[in-house]
Amino acid sequence: MHSPPQMTYVPGQVIYVPNLTLVPLYPRLFCHDHDHSAVASVTSFVWSPSFLHVGSRPKSLFQQPMGFQDRYIYTLVSRGQEHDTHIAFPAHVQIKDYIAWESRMEAGYDIIATTSLQLPVDSERLFFLKDRMKIGGSFMVVQSDVVSDKIGVKVVLITQSDCLVNATQVCFLTRETGGHGVGILGDGEFPHDWNTSESVRITITLPQSPHGKLSLKTFESNLPFICQSLTLDDRVTFQKLDILGDSAMITAKNIFADQVQLKATNAAILGVIKASESLSVSTSNARITGNFTCPKSVSVSTSNAPIAGRFSSSNYISLTTINALIDADVDLLHDGISCERTTSLKIQTTNGAINGTINVASLAPTSRGGSFDISAVTSHGKNTLKFPIIPPQAKLDIIAATQSGAISVDLDEAYEGDFRVQTSEKADVVWKKVSDPEGEGRLRYVSWNCRNYGGVRGRVWWGERDSGKGTVNIGTDSGEATLVM
């Protein structure tokens, strides 16, 4: 006879207890698994509504052959360590109510279950969650021309298994910090293979605001295996938009918000986003493409896949990946006045090329000045940077490097300051025939500190007075290094 394992849990959490057969329910719960007995102290026990049919006894969640054991959902209120459990939602999220399927219909081999509900448009926090039940689908946020103070939510489940309909529950959610949510609750271990004919389709319909623009506060989703799509226009704004996914693509187009986070794993992200405070986009093993603008901070990262698109900020941009290309058109802006503040750009990859077109601009009335810090580093790939626009009298600090690859940096003629080109092979500076960028007829002057096959150092400025502020350092350990000015 084995001694019973301890089974005590965080108060109020909804958990799954697998492979157990119930004996008495209260005040103590006795249960047996395959070869152990287990005892857990409880003060309440509830059936999930997904087990219930009106006017009948509780019905098993699963009706599978080969002795697959039932799973039951409990609310356990003693405190301690978990024992063989699957937590449906985070601990701070509570299930307020369950929403019954409004209709079930058969279409060929498919069963289509549908339900709908509404959320208040003025909620402090709107959130949408799905547990890790192994079913894909779609989450679409669309706009309506109908004026309303409610957001429509429609959930459609398409499957060929009546058991999956019973296993899938739509529920109202609340959380400790407030807000209104919708959850899709199932069983992460449902015993069937992936079936592309099965899906959960969630449609969020945003109403028209009587005030012209619909301003939503916090809008969040965490929907593993669900493709998420938000295609909106400037009639909708968010204070905070937080979209999380896993193994399914995220698309967010024409998004206007204060703070934005798009985060996925093993799935691509496509975005056209303007944020005022922060913008973060990240995934792994998949591509990120789009147009991302934020005056304060733009952060884009992935791994084993490329980054491509247009990126704009007047403070900070970071683009990072590994084992892949970064192909970026970048707009770096500066007020042209604050010498202490620098607009920064970081581009970093490994085992991949960098292709960067970087437009540097001053927002000062004279379109002059500004301070910029640019770093672009890779390895085992070509590094090519172009600076077609540099404001006169700007301070640029540029570091560009690679290993086992060629490097080329092409600067606008307005650049003034030090330059250094270093390689184990041929280092070269190519001079373009240009005129004074400020239209004053000044001549361009160059002084050389070092000129040889593997390294070039010098300084360039316009006019008799040397007022250059910038530094350019480019290098590679193996390959040609070329600076064009």
C-alpha cells in the first residue's frame, strides 16, 4: 500500500485533476489513480458545466475507447504544492460564468457549435484567453459601422467530434486587477491528433463610437495555436495592446496605440503599427515584416528567421535576429537641439547579411544638427549600409562590422568627422563628386592619418574650419571593406 501523495492547492484556482475516480465528496475527497491512492482536503467541489446536461446526471468530459480516464474540474481551497495538475488560466484570472453553446448544427461530417456574448466598450481591460487545448483556429478583430457601447464576441467551434464540443467551454473571465474577459477552456491533453478540419473561430466586432474615434484602454489576448488578425483603421485607438500567441501567425495592420506588444513563438508576425510610447515585436523561428513607428522605442527580435520592413523612431530602434538576414529601411529622427540626447539604432544578427538604408533627419526648423548613434554588426554575412540623408552639422557615431564577409558603408556628403576602415584584405575609401550640402560653396577637406592596404584612417569636413563631430568605424576580419563618401 503506497502512502498517499499530498494534494493541496492555491485558494480559488481552477485546476484539472487527471485520471481520478471519485469517492465521497465532502468534507474530504478520496480518489484513486492507476496505482496510487490520494487524499486531498477540500471545502468545495464543483462540476464543470461542460460535464452537465440539463435534467441529467453529470456526464463525462471524454467518451473515448480504450479506457481513457475521465478528468474532473475542482475548486480546491487549501494551500500547498501541485500534484499532477494542469492549470487552465493564470492564478489571477477567475471564471465568473460559463456560456452555453447557443446552437449546434451538422454540416456533412462537421459539427458547428456557436455562441455569442458582449463586453462593455469602456472596460478598463479587455482580455481573451485560451488554454493549451490542441486545436487551432482564428481570432479576428473587425470594425462595425453600428454605434454601440458593447463589443460583440462570437465563438464558433467546428469539429467532427461531439466529445470535443463537450470538452470546450466558453466562459466569462475576471481578474484581480479588474476588466472583462472571454476564455476558451478545454483540455490540453485531449487524446486526438491534430485535425485541420477542427477549429475555433473567434470574431471580435468593435462598434462605431458616437464621438468619432473609439478609444479602448487595455486590450489583451493570449491564444496559443490560434491565428490572430487585427485589421483596423484610425477610428480605433488603444492605450495598451498586448497580443500573445504560439505556433500561429499574428497580423496587426493599421494599429494606433500608446503601447504595443506583439509576441509569438514559432510563428510569423506581420504589422503596420504606430505607437506613441513603446512598440515591441518578438517571435522565434519565424519572420517579422512590416512598418513599425514609435517616437520613443521600437524593439523587434526573432531567431533563425529574417527581419524586413520599415522602422522609425526619434529615440531608439533595436533589430536583432540570429542565423538570418536583416533588411531594413530606417528613419532616425532628432530634434536637432538636445545635444545630450542621442537617437540610437542597433542592428544585430549572426550568420546572415545586413542590408540597411538609414535616413537620418533633424526636426529642427533649420533641418540641421542632431545626435545619432548607429551600430550594425553581423558575422559570416555581408554588411551593407547606405545613408542617403544626413542633416548638415549632425553628429553621427557609426560602428559597422562583420566577420568572414565584405562590408560597405555609403555616407551622404553632409557627413563630417573621423573615419576608420579596417580589414585583413583591401580597405578603400571612395570619394563622390559632390557640392556643398549647405549651398554655401565651401570646399571639402580631408586629412589622412593612415593609408595602407588593410587600413585607412582620416578625417573629413566642409569649409576651412574643421567642425566635424562624427566617427565612423567599419571593419571585417576577412573580406573587402569600403567606405563611400
